[in-house]
Amino acid sequence: MDFGEKTQHAIRRSTRLPLEVPVLVTGLSPGQPFSAPGNTTVVNAHGCGLIVPRALARGAKVRLEIVSAKRHATARVAEVVPLGGDPETWLIGLELDVPGNFWGIDYAPSDWKISDGKVEDGPPVPAQQADPLSTAAAKPARSGRWRLTDISAGACYLETAAPFPVDTAVLLSIRTSNAEFLLDGVVRVSHPQTGMGVEFTGGPPRDRRAQVEQLIDRLMSRREVPKIFVGRKEQEQQQRAAIPVPEVTSDEVTSDDDGLDPLLQLIRDGASLTVEQFLSDLRGQRLASAATQS
């Protein structure tokens, strides 16, 4: 059963981000009260895919609340997919009554700017000033503070106070003044309170490399500081939900240019180095790259 097709009106009208957010769902239909916790698997400006411990009626009106952020909105159940298991769970497709950046994501994808912040029964939540999501598994360090310090055709290093663990599959949204680049990746090295190295994955290597090289050209030619959001991809939930996002494995990505990509090689070898040695080598290859380009 293709969840993505079944919920195309609720989920596909704007860029989807694989993101796990704990929420509380409360029924609004008279005579059928209920309240249940859940976790999103994918979100966008129009709705979400949500794992809950009970079935909901298609078309039912619900109240969706991010308790930690004290933010709520109303939504409609667009699809219900049983997932089985013990105890049994269900995948619910919800469509927000008022589209926008309900999730409070800083630097949200550009096509989310539909009615940012117009969340029912609550104050405006501008995309650039929204409260960060209060879940360590799904939020940036603070207010979207991801700093891109190094990037090559095969990998990048991001400075952050709250890096994701090694082997975490992630989605990077890197925005310049007039373009947005969505890149799949997997964390190969993680340094607490410092940053993480991400290897780019997904799609044909040649196409992926061309996309990253276009991004690098923009950053170099315009001397821009990009706006960055990094979302965690919940692979197990994606597989159960039949969402067509390929599973990332440690040896998925190969490239004809791997031997010519010092940053990619360093990030792949990073787990075997101390933090101090890694950062020293990172500075060294950065200086070498700058010397080559000058």
C-alpha cells in the first residue's frame, strides 16, 4: 500500500522533510472523545504522516499539539493505514486546516511559505523566529544553528552543538539567496558540542555530484553564507510506512572521484581518529583546498 500516493493531497503539495516530532492528537468529533500520543515520520506545510497507537476515522477532525512548544492546530484525517505489530500501531495522514510552518522549523523549504505562522488558536509563528522543536532526535542545536564549514562533491562538515549520532540518515536543506538544495546524507563522524561529518547519498552518483558542485559554485562565486536545516530520517518508520525513501547503508555511495576527494576520505575515516586529530586534519585539507583554488 503506497502511503505517499494515498495522502498526496495532504502530504505532497510542498517539500516533505523526514522528521520525528512527538505530538498529542485529540479528537474533536462530538461523542467520540479520545486523546493519544504519536510521532510524526514526515512533515510539510500541508500536513504530516503520524504513527499513533489507535485507529482514527478517515475524515475525522482532530487537534494536533506539539506539547513541548506549546503550539497547536486543527487538522483532518486524510488516510489511515494499519501497520500491525504488538501492540498494533497505525499510520495516519493528517491535513492541516491552515497550511504553513506549524512545525516551527527555521529556514524551512521555500515552498512552505503559504501562510507561515497562521496557526489556529495561537500566535503567529514566523518561519525565521519559530521555537525550535524540543526533541533531541529531530531538532537543530538551537534555532537552526548549523554552520557549513567544509564541503566537497562527496561530503560536508557541519558545526553544531548537537550533532546526530554516527549512521543517522539525514536530509539537508541548504538555501542560498535564490536557490535551495535538498541533499540526502548519512552521518559518518559525530563530535559532541562540535559538529558532524555527512557523506552525501541517494540518487545516481553523477547526478548527485553535479548538484553539489552547482551548490559549491554558488557559494564560491557569490560568497554567500547559506541557511541550513538538517532533519533526521527515521528509516525503520519509513519502511513500515512504505514511503518511497531509499534506505541508506554504509556502502551505498560510490564515486569515480572518491580518491580525489580528501574531505570525503577524512569523514569516512573520522571515527578512527581523535577529535583533535580529525579537526587538525580538517583544517589541513581546508588550507590545501584554498591554496589550490587561489
